[in-house]
Amino acid sequence: MRLTTRGRYAVTALLDLALQTSQQESAVSLSDIAKRQSISISYL
């Protein structure tokens, strides 16, 4: 399966969100996801 860069970043962000949500009860910010995954926030 071929994914665009934006699609690949979306999958990466969703996985990060799922992992972080299971570890903490507070909201996860886009800037935190972008920093952890080295993704430009404009892609999120």
C-alpha cells in the first residue's frame, strides 16, 4: 500500500495519540505529538 507523506504522518500521529491516551488521562496536544514524532505541525 502506498501512502502520501500526509497519510503516513496521520497514521503516525494516530498511533502516538493512542499510546499517549492509554498512559495519561489529560488531553494530548498537537504540538506534543509533533515534537515526539518529529512531524511538522502543519501536517497535523
